[in-house]
Amino acid sequence: VQLKESGGGLVNAGGSLNLSCATTELNFKMTSMAWFRQTSGNEREFVAADSWRPTTKYYAASVKGRFTITRDNAKEMVFLQMNNLEHEDTAVYFCAADQPNINYDEYYADSDQYNYWGQGTQVTVSS
């Protein structure tokens, strides 16, 4: 299984970025996908999740209304559209995948529960 993020970069505050995560060898339609982020010296922070249950999505309070997670099952990809970016959004963003689990809705924000991770993509928001 491989996950590969792309789309990070440098953007001014108030700007937008769209992150992509390409996956291989997953039963993608039945896999819950999520985005986490991490800054130096800190633990990975939950950002957004797209449950294997149809139409079920979760967002951290800090990004709700600004970020949108979507998936393309045909391309086996997940995306994170980030609008109205703030300096505090600066971090390395990671894509994560979880095997089908009926209890996913209870632990979607817990990074320890995810089985697979990408290598991360840097997002830098200048203030």
C-alpha cells in the first residue's frame, strides 16, 4: 500500500491550496481516508476525515467551513481543498488510510488508529 501527497506549497494568508493523495492497493471504496498535519515538535493533529460510510465527513473545529475533504473512488484519490488559509495552517500535511472498521466513527481523530500514511507535503502560509 502506498499513499502519496501532492499540492503543497507557499501561499499568502487568505489564499487557497488543493492537496491530493494518490493511493495504491487499497480497497478504496471501503477505506476511510483522513488528513492530519504536524508542525515541528508537535504531535500530528487531525484535520479532516472521509468515512467509509457514505456522506460521512468530519472536520477539526479550526478548519471547519474553510477546508473540504472529498474523494474520487474511480481514481482512488482523496483531496483537501483549503480556502481562506491562515498562518496557523502552516504544517506538513499527511494523508492517512484506515482499513474498514465499523468503529471508525469513534476514533477518526486518533492518528494511532490509522494503518497507512503518506510521506507528507509542506504547506506554508505567509502572514
